[in-house]
Amino acid sequence: MTESWSARRGRSTSVLAILAGGAGSLIGSTQVWATASLADADVTATGADGIALLQPLSLAALALSLALALSGPALRYVLAALGVAIGAALVAVTAPVAWSAPTSVVQTAVTDHTGISGETAVADLVSGIAVTPWAWLGALFGALVALGGLLALVTARSWRRGGRRFDTGTGARPATGPLDAVDTWDDLSRGDDPTRPA
């Protein structure tokens, strides 16, 4: 009997999608997302400078990928739904930066450069904002996390059980002859009492 794709690859594909999206988003948060043009200089702002939630959400996606890889059947659906929520939150905080380049993205960097704070004061100083491709990639990475969570929701029922490599047997090994010292120690290692009659 051949296993379906979701049984063979569902878990690994969804975990890798969430992991890749979270890692890409975390790496992207350290890159320049926007450049503000001021009267005297150009000021750059990283993703983490402009979006306070970017790094925490990215780290949450990375942790979620590990938890989803190790989770049992009952927890899979909760974690998958959480993956969709984290991915949607990443898209919600990054997409406005990519589409409209709000002044709030460069506000911290401009304040650090000029010493002037306040959204309207900073907006008066900025003559233009240029967005880099990292803002678009941030939204794409968020969508990848959400798609990984959605894939996990759809395929979680058919995932294979985790390996039971160290599970003990259900009963004692049948004796086929006299037990030697090694067999006795092996019985003790399995948790069986070698002195108990069979």
C-alpha cells in the first residue's frame, strides 16, 4: 500500500516552510528596508528599526517550526493554527511598509540622526522614502509562514507517528533455554524481572 504525499511529506514540508519563512524574516529584519531623504543626508532604517514586532514574530515562527516537528497528534492543529496567525501577523506588519512606505518606518532612524522626535516633526524633515526589496521579501516570508501553517492544518491528520525507537516491548522475552548472565542483564535493562517465573 502506497502512502499519500501528505503522509510522507506533509510534516516536513510544512515545518520547512515555517522554518524558512521565520529565518528569512529574521535575517531580513537586520537589513536596510527604507532610506529616508533629509535635507542634509540620507538615513537608512532596518526592518527591526521600523517594525518593532518583526523580530519577535520571526523568532516565534522559528520556535513554532521546532514545536510542530516534535508535536503529537493533539497539539498539531493548535500549532498549525498558530503558524497561520503568526504568518498573517508578519504579512500585516510588513505589507504596509512595502506598499506605502510610511514615515513611521524611518522615524527611529531619523530621530537617532537628528535628535528630533515625534511623528509629525519627523514627517516634516523627510522629503522622500525609498523602500528596498527587503520590505517586499518580508511580506513574502510572512506569507510562507502562513502557508506552512495552512499546509500543516490540512495534512496533520495523515502525518506518520514519530519514531518509537526507545519504546520497550509489551512483554517479557520468551525463554528458549537457560538464561546466561548477559540475558539476565538484558532483561533488567528492559525493565523485566528475570527472577519472576514466566
